[in-house]
Amino acid sequence: MFPTPVEKSSAAWRASYQALLPIALVVWLLPLIAVAVFSIRPDADFANANYWGWPSAFNLLENYGAVFFQSDMPRYLLNSVLITVPTVIGAVGLACMTGFALGVYKFRANLLVFFVFVAGNFVPFQILMVPVRELTLDLGLYDTKTGLVLFHVAFQAGFCTLFMRNFIRALPRELIEAARVEGVSEIRIFWYVVLPLMRPAIAALSVLIFTFVWNDYFWAIVLTQGVDSQPVTAGITAFNSQYRAAYHLMSAGSIVAALPPVLMFFLMQRHFIAGLTLGAVK
């Protein structure tokens, strides 16, 4: 039913696996490697169609210096931080409360409310482009970081609630019942009993939402425009002009934009894996 572990396979298969794994890894990382190489090429290589040959020069400091000191990239990065961090706090905080209500309390519309949250995950986000844009225009939130934060919190609420509700239902219910017997209020049960047990799930969900929102490009160009409110994913396109594209600067900007989610994952790796695997085996 399950594939045989590599350690228990034949010697020939283990040797083939060890030989093919580095090749597969290089092929998988090839686009990222190409972007990293492009980011240190001089502009002349692109003008001379030297895309895949050996770089004529290594302009690491020049290209990344231009990204940070001769463009609006620092402002775009700050916008991404001001959009992503409040979104993570809002979406995860709301999910903790809704997940607690749906996972602990039994009431008639429990499943109906839960299905409403889950159903939002199955709506193709492309069909929401026009109504969401019109709504932000009517509310005066178009081209603002606040409007983008509110949209992301609302759009991520369904997945976050699904994640938290299922996690809370796997917690020992005896702890909650014991707290109720002692006369502890429901708010204090949530804050002092359930919430500390949810730390691995909160960490895992925070990493996921941080990555989703930071890497968002579609809603960044639909709901914002200009350096005052656009995040870094949309700001990278500012290196394009009407008649030419600065591919070396776009590549350097892409590497810079990709670093925060990667660092976030490695810093939270232990908590992230614990949050995803906790409850998988009883």
C-alpha cells in the first residue's frame, strides 16, 4: 500500500536514488539559480543577448546597490511589512476566536457557520476582482494599505478558521471541562487554557499566512497603484520602462523580495513543523 522506504530498497535502487537526487534538485532550483545569476549580470549582457553565457562582469554590488539606493525598493519593502504583519495578526487572531467558538461550543448552526467559512476557500478569487475593487472605491479604501490589509484578513479568514477549528477539536476536552468545574469564565479558559496549547498551530499558521500575503501579486496590482501603497511584489515591475526592461535589477529585486519569507520559515521551522504534525498521530 505504501512505497518501500529507500533504506529498505535494493543496493542498485539506493545508488540510483543518490545519483538522481542532486540532478532533480538542480533542475528544481534552476529557475531560482537563473534569477540569482541574472541579478549579478551587467545590463550590457541583456543588450547583447548574453542570457545564458558566462557573465561579462559581476555587478553584484552595483545591481543590489541600485535596487536599494537608486529606486523605491525600500519603500515597497516597508509597504509589504505594513501590509503583511497586520494581516497575519488580524487573520490568525480572528481565527483563534472563531476556531474556539466552532470547536468548543455546540449549537444548532455550528456546522452551517463552519461551512460558510470553508466555502469561501472554494470561490475563485479572479471572479471577485471587479466587485472587490468597486467596494474599495465606494469605501474610500482603494489604493491604500488599509484596504489591502482588510481584504487579506477577510479572504484568509476561511482557511485560518478551518485550520484552527480542527486543531482545537483535537485538544483534550477534559482540560476545558476541568476549568469550567473550577468556575473559570469562558474568556479566561480561552486565554489561559486553550491559547497556550495553540502556540504550535499559531506559529505554523502565521508562517503560512505571512508567505501567502507577502508573495501576493494579483491583489497587489488590483487594489493598489503607486509607491505609496504597493507591496514589493508589485513594485518590482517599476524597473520596467516603456521601451526597455531592466532585467538585472528586476532579478536583484526578486531575490531581495524572496528573502523575508525564507528567513521567516527557517526562524519558525521548529514551530511550523510541530504545528502541522501535532495531532496527526494519537
